[in-house]
Amino acid sequence: MEAIIAEQKQNIPTQTSYATSLNNLAILYHGAGRNADVERLHLQAIAIYKTNLGDSDLDYALCLNSLGSFYYGMGRHSETEPLFLEALKIRKEKLGETNAWYLVSLNNLASLYKVMGRYAEAEPLYKQTLQIKKSNVGEKSQSYAVTINNLAQLYEFMGRFEEAEPLYKQSLKIRKENLGEDNPSYALSLSNLAQLYSSMERYEEAESLHKQALKIFAEKQGETHPNCAMSLNHLGKLYISMGRYVEAERLLHQALKIYQEKLGADHPNYASTLFGIAKLYQRMDTLAEVALSYYEKSIAINEKVYGSSHPKTSTMKSSKAKFHYKQGDLTASLSLLEARLDFLENHIQKYFNYLGESERESFYINLKDDFEQYTELAFREYKTHPELLTTVYNLQLRYKALLLNTTNQIKQRIISSGDRQLIALYDEVQALKQLLGNAAALSDTEFLVQRGAKRDSLQQLLADKDQQLTQLSGFYANEIKLPKWQDVRDKLVKQEAVVEIIRYRDYDYRRQEFTQMVRYAALIINAKTKEHPEVVFFGDGEFLESKAITFYRNCIHAQIPDRESYKNFWKPLKDKLKKIEKIYFSPDGVFHSINMKTLFNAEKDLYLRDEIDLELITGSKDLLKAKEASLSQKLGFLIGNPAFGGKVDFTSEERNSIINNLLVNIERGEGISPLPGTEKEVQQIQSLLKNNKWRETTLLNGDAKEEALKKMLKPNVLHIATHGFFQGDVEGKISYTTNPMYRSGILLSGAAESLQKKIDIRGNGQLGKEDGILTAFEALNLNINNTDLVVLSACETGLGEIQNGEGVFGLQRAFKIAGARTILMSLWKVNDQTTQELMISFYENWLSGLSKREAFDKAQTQLKEKHPHPYFWGAFVLIGE
């Protein structure tokens, strides 16, 4: 090649054949790692093409793309983008959007945006490329595998691991079939999947795949190839996580040497390995000066290549902050951590405006640890730096129940928009969710037969449309005003306070990971708070979440005096709340499982409800929400005493199945007991509503069907009196049960028949036929937007899976998202007769003119006079108004 170029240079230096040879030689040098002359050769070729053929020629575009690829590989991303964009434009104009060369440019640009952290721009480009490739070359082509691999990597970077894994596996399978198991491209897929497993803490699987990839790279490309360095780097970092420090150090230094020789000491891959060694030395608690030097060098390289606001740069600075804290430099640590918080706030606003609901959840989960770690540090250092408490409170204010609030607000924005097209898209998304949810436990084959489409195709369709819906709603476009704790304080009147409960874990700053030690704290503000919130600590969180809550529940169920729970769950707060008459209480963790009003002060012989006015809120942000007008209509929808279908006979095998396990928390018997008391309850409420000139629909016995509930149209009041259930974690069962929204619900007419498999509960049998078991997932789509009151007069309807900082995933979350303003729900199995009395008193009080909260408090007081133990009057809690 060099001899040919020399001859061409002597004879016709301006001909395009000479430029082609220059470009080819540059590519050859790049592949061989001879980077010194690559840029010069590409630039020469580009100049010749532009002079002879103009700046719209395809060969000119090829040279632009080649130089861009070189810059990309060298980490010179700001120089890469204009080259890729120009090449893309030429190929689109000359070849069209279905041409293979256009798709190469599209994929390259998407990959550039991915490494630059511009995820919102990368994802649609990858999806566009995949769609065209699917039509052009099919889903089994090597070209298709490349783009699938790249999209999977994007999802991994965003923390969307469940979406990334099947794509990585698909890419791996295609490459295995097309290229064989000894090809470097196949090894690259192995390496990418291994990295994902490492992020998911599936370390043994990750190690096996990394070793396979390293062996292939070494045999096919040589032990000093950058791909070998990549595998060594990844494997070394994996060993850090596994505590195998000696092996990790050896592998990381091997990788560092190769990167320095092949790519140079200013390459981001070199920086990545330096960063790994710095974290290793921090874990080993040795060579602190070297670790600091490596942190600084790796950050400097990343800032030069990616910029200071790139996710990788921010992550490196966050680790350096923890290093400084471990070394006793709080000032340096806080400076970096506060910059990290600013980055995360911008990151959330930047990406929440285009992600669908499930994507937001995956994305946010991977950011929450940073908020928790800052909280832990602030609580360690608040005595000398009380201003840290203001930041912690602001984090709670902005991000507690973030996913719930975002989903609710996007929904309200869509419904109130008046945009028919947007509302139609919203309805389509809800229908797809319902379709997938109803058939959650079907196998893929059963799903295809019963639903006439592949499950993964519908899941992808749902994800795309949900993402489109968020973007069109414009929720996060230009209107995010981050609230501050002073905004909440200014809403309080004299003798009012807000209590924010915070569950957090201890953090190990040497290992840079959370420990198993759980703690609870409360931040308190009142109308007179000036400088910062006050903090109270509850001590050992593990005790609260095990012995303390068990004791509380046992005393409730056994109907015996409880003189300890007040001390455990309230007394630490008491001294900070002197002269306070009303508290807005925002629970977290185990506090979601307690009715605080039932705590008994043995010293004063009073329950907490009689000591202080306590109002349950989701988070402090509730106090900042504008009060919405109630629906003008007076319409009630009442359900009670469903005809479940009689006795359910189970074989021993069926008793162990996930579906029939749903009955464990309903009744320890062989059937679903009828609820004649709920029929009386509903009939009395029906009479009260009629006497107050309400219109109502009342469904009892065989009419209390799931179909009817789903067809209901926005009542003011929805009252459901039946059996409720929440099934805790069930190990080794069908995968769909990992979603807590499928493991809680209520039973309606025909539920026993479904459990007897007269109707197939796994997929609602025939299309359009409901199974009589309304799960929380299905309740998400009920038509109750702006419904004033939902009463779940059933056992344990307030229970669910508690997620730190997000609340309870179960029926209460479902009805909030569906649109209920106020929810009355239960925390434990309730006595049928006393529940009936409580509900009738509540409606009588409310319809007489009291607020819902006043009416409920009065009803509890009335019931407490007849039945003093909180088992009877304390099961239900009101949240929302």
C-alpha cells in the first residue's frame, strides 16, 4: 500500500485514486495501532476529495466518516460530531434513508451521543436504525446485531438493565450464528453482557463471560491489543467488587500499560483504568497519595474528552468525594458531592421529559443511592455543619415519591390539555398496559395464541408509545421550579409542624458501598423555623423493622395493651414538638406499616390521636399543591358482598401455586368466605347518599363484577367492601410476581371460580372475560380521575411492598395514580361488624357537612368509645385530603 501511494504521489497527486489510497492506509494504520500518522493521512484525503469532487460526494463522505471514527476511538468527541453529521447529511441526500451506508452513519452518530451522555438523542437514532435494518437485512444479520448491542449498552448506561439484557443476549446469539464463537465481535458481545451482569451484581456469571472474551481477544488479536486491555480492565474492576484485590491490581496494571502504549495517556480508556486503580487502593486503605493522584488524573482526562458535565466525569468526582471524606477532608468532599447533586438534578430534568413510566423508574433507581449517601454523610456531620440539613430536606421535598408524583402530574396534564390526539394516545397506552397486565403470567406461547401477538412486540410498542406520550405532554419542558424547605415552612400556621421520616443506610467510605445497617431519622420544620430543619434520630432501624413492628402487630391482633410502641416510634420526636398542635406526617420505611394514632402513651394514659392532631401525607410537597375544585356532580359507586363462587377445593400442588397463595392472607380455609356484613354496610351507605340527593350505582352479590368496576365513569365516591389481599415476596415462583402491583388486590364476583380454574386466572381465559380478581396493576387504569374519595373497606388494602423513598407499592399507589384525591384504607385484617359501624358513622358525619378528615376522626372517636382497643378503631387510615 505504501509503495502504491508513493508511485501515485509522483505521478498524479491530485487524483481521487491517490486520496482513496491515503484513506485506506489511514484505516490500516488505525487498525494496527499506528496512530501517529492516521489523522494526517485522513486530512490529506479529505482535502483532495473536496477539491476534485466537491463537498457532496459519497467518497468525500466516506473519508469524513473514517476520520470521525478515528477521533471517536481516540476520545476526541467534540471533533467527531461535525464529521459524522456532515457524512450523514451527504448519504441521506445521495442514497436515501434505507441505504446501508446511511445506516452506518446513523448508528455512528447514535454511538457518539451515547458516549457523550446525550442519551435522549441517541435512543431514537438507534431505534430508527434498527427499524430500517429489520426491513432491509433482517433480524439475524451481523449489521442488526451491532445496533442491538449498541442500544443495549445505552440502556445499561441509563440503568435500564432489564431492557438491556435481552438485547445483549440477542446480539450474542446472532454473532455466534454468523461469526462463530472465536470471533472478536462475538467476544465483544460476551464482554458487554459481562459488564451488565457486573452492574447487576451477578458476579460469577460476569467473571465467566469476561474470561471467555479475554481468551478470544488474546488468541485472535494479540495480548497487547486494546480489546485485551478492555477485558483486563473490566475483569480487574469486577475483582474489586468481589474483594479479590491482589488479582484486581495485577490485571488493572496490565490494562493500564497496554492502553498507554496503544492509545496514549490522554485516552478515556486509560483514564477509566486509572480510576479503577484509585478505587482499589481506597478499598485496600493503602497508597492514599497514589490513589488521589490517579483520581485527579482520570478526572482531568475525562473533563478534557467529555466535559465536566458528562455522567462519567460526575461519577468519578463522586468517588473522589468519598475518598476525601475517608481521608478526613470534609470541605473537599462536600464541594464535590454538592456538584454531584446539581448534576443529578439536571440529569433528572433532562431525561424525565422523554422517558416512559417504566423507563423513568429504572433510570431513577440508579440515581437514588447518591441522594441516600449524601443524607447519611449530612447526618454524620450536622452538628458542625447544620446547613447540611437544609439540603437533605430539599432532597426529600423534591424527590420523595418522585415517580408517583411525576406519573400523576403527567396524567393530569394530558387529561386537562383538551388535546384529543394526546388523550387518544394516552387511552391507547392504558389499553396496552391493561392487555399486558391481564396476561402477565401467560407463557410466551400462550400469550401468542390468546392475544394474537408476541409479548415482546407489544412491550416494545408500549414502551415507545409511553415515551412518546411523555414527550408530547411537555411536562418537563420548561417549567421545573425546584421547591425549597422554606416554601413548606411558609405554608404552615402557628403551632403546626411537618415531620419527614427518612430511612437510610450506613455508608462504608473505604469500600464505597452501603452497609446492612439501617437507620431512621426525622426532619422537622414549623412556622418559626429559621436557619435549618431540626433532626431527630430513632436509633437502630433493624430493631424497628423487626422486633418493634412485630411487637406492635402482635399487640394489635391479640387486642392486648401496647406500652412499648409509643416509645419506639414516637417518643424520640416528642421533645421537638412541644407547643405543636398539628403535625403533617410523611412516613418512610416501616412507618408506612403503623397507624401512628394508635400508639399508646402509658404515662398519660392517652393514645397519640388524643394527644395531637396528626395528618398523614405522602411527602412535604403535598402542602405546596394547589387545591383542586371538587367534581360538581354527586355520584356514588358502591360495591359489596360479591358472589365469589363458593368453596374452592385445592390439591396439595395447587395450594403451593402462586395464584392460590393469594388466598393465604385472606383466609386460612378452603374457600372464600361470604361477607354479608358488607352488603348491609353498602345498603346503609346507599340509603344515606339517596337521602342527601346523590345519584348512586350499587352492585351486590353476582352484580359486583370486575367488568362493571372497569366500566365505571368518574364517580365522586367509590366504595368497595370485599376481601383484600397482599401477598408478600414469593421466592421461586412465576417471574411476574416480582412486581408488587400484581400481588395485591381485591376479590370480586367469580373470584373462586377463577381460582378453581373454571376461568384461567393467568390470562383472564377468554378475551373480554374478567377473572374477579382486581390486582393493583389493573386498578391503575380505573376511570376515577379527580374522584373525591375512594374507600377500600377491605382487609389490608393499605399494605404493599415498601420502597425506600417511594412509598407503598400496592392498592393505595394504584388508586392514587388512577386519580383518587383521598383514600380510606386498612392496615390489618378488620372486624366485619366494627368496620360497618365505622363506615356508616363516617358517611353520616361527612354528609352532614364535615370535611372528610373531620368526619373520619369523629367516626373513630365514636367507635373508640364502644371498642377501646385500636384493633377495632385503628385499622383504617385516611390519606389525601
